[in-house]
Amino acid sequence: MTTPQGFGDYLLFRKLATDALGDTYRAGKRGPEGIDRVVLLRQFNGAGVDRAALATTLAERRGIHQVLQNPHLGEGVEAGQIGETPFASWEYISGKNLRELLEETISRSFPLPIEHALFIAERVTFGLTAAYATRHHESRVHHGFLVPELVELSNEGEVRVLGFEAGQGLRLSLASSPLRQAFGRYLAPEVGPGTPPSSAEDVFSLGAMLFEMLTGQPLVSPPDGDYEMLIDQATVAADESPLPPSIRALLKSSLARREERIADVQQWQQALSRFIAEGPHNPTSFNLAFFMHSLFRGDIERESAELEQERNVQVGLETLVTPEVAARADLPRVSESVLVPPTASASVTRDGGHYGKAGGRRVGLIAAALGLVTLAGLGVAYVLTREGTDAALPAETEIAEAETAPAAAPVDPLDLDTPLRLDSLTPPPEAGAAAEGTAAEELVAEAIQDLELDSQPPGNLARRRADAGAPAQPTPEEMQDQIRRLVEARAEEMEGTLEQRYEEELEALRQQLDEAKKAQEQALEQALEGARKKAAEEEAAEAAEQAAAEQVAPSPTAEQPVTLPQAEVSRGSQDAVTQNLTPAAEPEPVEVGQLVEPGPGVTPPRIVNRPSPRYPPSARRLGKVATVQIRVLVDENGRVLETEQVGPDVGFGFDQEALNAARGTTWRPAMKSGVPVRMWVDLRIEFRP
């Protein structure tokens, strides 16, 4: 890997991506004792970005990081300008942005499953809604430039929206053809340079991104601006099925003209959440994390290896400076840019930017040493011009008196984080002129000593500083070790969290499976018990009907029955009693196509043709298997009239494919009393690779 490059207070470890907005890096933010934190840093240096306008916007919205606090928003660290480059940084999470995810699914012919697309879209709305409920400078916070490049997806399945500090500034660059060409399809037609952002514009961006995630195709603007035909003809990339009706309606109302569009993000979120709650899909962060690890396994492993290598990177001076080099007459002299007045900024800059490389530190050391030499000369001149006997004292006496006088606090010329002030190099008036001259000489000696220390190898630098009594500065090895520890701690935390969530999700799925099995068994037992009771009742009723039909009513001319003694009437002599019963009604005839239930005299349908179900592509790639129970209504001609799923949804596209397969079956119809009738029947469909 390459040596990290400096960028103001940051070290750029690795370039992660380059797009029309600019470059994105994994970087370390330097602090007093080394690397404070690892960040995701985006430089807005794309060809079409109006850097001056964006820098102004970043300055105006600098405090937005403090007010936007939500798990679905990027945790802002800093936003501003270094040199001529506007930038923003956020807390680093290992993962990809949505643009990288979409490109990877296309390049590997691995479409994004519909449940992941729904999950990402819903989490983006959570972030936008939280931002809209926040006020900055008395105004609600809108994004204004919602594009896939500013949606970050972690390897843990987290979704975070970035770029609220830059959205309004990026809109000013839309007059540029590169930016309009790259991002125009995600922005509402009314968006343009200078127009204020609105929630309805973010709704259009949500619809455009959801369309691309579902179909695998970027949204193409039709000539007349009407997207309805395009949406009606679109199919889900994961299984090539038509878009669900609710999703089609949501997309149409998202991409409609301004006056017909959904008014705000909150309404859009409610519509999407309702579809997820009522639909067959199971979008979760765990499933998205599993998908990310399946898709980017190589990148995740490569990143871990790179983080291990970073601890061996040498981040030090490119060329060591010795006292001989510092004493050369052709080096630049001390100027006000080095000796900063007390009211000046504490940052030392070059060419309008912060020192990001070791070269700036080297020039600062040389300039500081020359400044000290100049001050020493002034002190010596002052000593030589003193009046009285003080001017005639031997040099040894002057030095002895100077040693007894209080000396000024030494200034470390290597500390470039503190301004080098002229008044800090001047001893108090009561110390005397001898103290002034000696203090200046001591400072010169100290500066030369520090330059000599810098000429030593990195391993000796901290030891020589400790021997000299100076505060030890972190070595490059120590800084890289801090970087490694920070990243490893974050990686361990992420791994522990993912493992815990995996176990929780697995246990929850086991419980759901057990509950589903119990519910299915209970339902089956209840259905069988009901069928048995009904069959017994029908059998008893049929027996009674047959017995009644066999009875013959008495003729009008028949003789009156003979009255027998009471003692001769027995249980087996009930024929005379039943002669007075009226004949029972005839059983109702069975009609063709009548809907019947299982029971005596009913022959259930028999399957004649059973096509093989289509295996969902995403499920096949993930190695998923499933069994789906379908209930089918077969008509009197053996055709399937209706289908419905029995039990909980399986997901991964199995449910829909099972219903499609059930609709394609043909049957021998059910029969009752020799008449073809309609009847529901259960069908078990298994998916095995």
C-alpha cells in the first residue's frame, strides 16, 4: 500500500472511491497525541463542482453536525475547506455507498433482492424524517441533493444518509453538464441552481433510487415527463416478476409532477412501511448484512489486511534537516507568516492550506531556528551597549550572572500546533539585559539541539528527547499503532455486534419456526376434527334420510290397526308405530359446479399435470431451500380458480413462485354423487436445488 498523504489535520490512508462529486478516503484525524479517530473523508473536487460556492455553503452550515443526531444519519466530524478543496468528514464505518452496491450487483449479475431494496429505502426515510424534524438557523433541514453516492451502507446492515451540509451548495453546480449528467436522474425536474430545497424534491429522489434498486436499471426521464408507462412495464430484477401494485402506485406518486407528487417524506415513509408490514417480504438489517458479506467478502478481507499493514507505514520527515543545512545563507528568512502575532490564528499555513506533509514541518523548523538566531543577535547587541561597568565585565561574569537570573520559559520550535509569538521569546524586564542575551542564546542552543535530534533515526528520536528533558512526541510507529488499535477496536466491536445480532436473529427464527409448526399442527388437527365431526353428522343424516325413505305411508282404505294388549308390545314391534310417521323429504340434488366440503360420498380432486416451480435466482445463489403450502380451489372442469398460501411467509421469492406454480396445475375435478363439483385442496410445493 502507498504511504498516507497529508490533508490538513488528516492522513489519507486509502482512496475508497472516485465519482462525479470527487474522491472519498479512509483517513485519520490527527490530535495532540497522534490519531484521534478514523473517519470517512470526502473531497468535493469533482470536475463539475463549483468549489467556491460549495465552500461558502459549508461555512454557513458548519454547525449542522451538532444538531443532526440520529442512527440513520452520518455522524459528522468536520466540514470546511483545506486549500482550495471543500471537504466533509464523518465517523468511519466499514462498508460501501449505495452507488458501489448497485454497480457491484450489476457487474456480478447478482440483483439486489426486493427485501433489501425496501429496507434501504425505509431506513433512508427514517434519516430524512429525523433531519426534517430538526431546525438549523430556524429552518427545517432538507437534504436537497439525495443521490446514491451519499447513502452509506455498513457491513453490519446499517444505513446512513450523508451530505446535509453540502446538499444546498451542490445544487449551485447543477449548471455544470458533468454534474447534471451524473445526478440529474435522481433530482426532481424543478431542482436548479439557486432554488430552495423542499421535502417533495427528496421524495422524487427516493422514488428514483427505489426504482433503480428494484429494477437494476437507472431511471430514464421520458420526453413528456410522464413515468407511468415506464413503471407499468418495469419488472423486479431479482425474479423478473412485475412490480407489486402497491409499489407501482408509490413510484408513480413519487415521480409525478410537483403538484401531483407526495407532499413530504413522512407520507412516503408511511406508505412504504404499510406495504412492508402487509406484504410477504422480511427486510431486516441482519439479512442486509448477510448479503453485504456475501457480495463483498473479498473487499472485507482485503480491508482487514490493509489495516494490519498500516501499522508499518512510516509517516515521518521526508528529508531530515541537520544544523548545517539550517545555517545555509540561501534559506528563507523569518517572516511574519512564521512569527505569528498574538492575535493571529494558531494554524501554520502554506499556499492557503494547512501543512499536511513533513516538508512544511521542516521549513518551520529552519525558520524558527533562524528567528531565534536573529533574536540572539539583538540580545547580544543590547548587552554590548549597556552603560557603566556592566559593559566592561568579562564574559565569564556575564554568563555567571545570567545563570542566577530567572530565564524565560523555553519555547519548543518543534511544536507547530502553538503559534510562535514574539512576546513569548522576550524575558521579563526585571531579569536584566544579561538574562535577555543569555536566554536568547539558550533558545538558539535548544533549537540547534532539537534539529540535531530530528536528524537521528526515528527509533532514537524519542529516546534523545527524553534524555534532553523535552516532552516526547509520538513517533510514526506509535501513530500507526494508535491507528491500528482504533480500527481493530472498531472491527472487534462490529464483529461482536454482528455475531450477537446473528444469534438473536437465529434464535428468533427458531422460535418463529417452532410456533409456526405448532400453529400448523393445531390448525391441521382442528381441521381434521371438524371434518370428522361433519362427516359423522352427514353420515347420520344420510342414514336417517334412507330410513325415512323406506317407510311407506298407510293407504286410506287400509284397515285400522289392531289394538294389542300392552304386554305384547315389545321393542321389536315398532313397525305399527312408525306407520303413522309422515314420509321424509327427498335429499336435495347435487348441482354441477357446486362447492362441497370433504365427506362421505365426495371424491376429492386428483392432480393431472404439475409443472415444476421456478427456483428464485437470489435464493438459488444463496443456497436457500423451502417448502410452501398452497390451498387451491379446483372447479368442475379441473381448472384452478383461486390460490392462497397456508402458514407464514417463507421469503426469498419462494412464496410467489409457489403460487405461480399452483396456478399452472390441472386436475381431475371432485365428484359427489357422480356430479363434478368444486372443492378446495391442499398442495405442497418443495424447492430443492
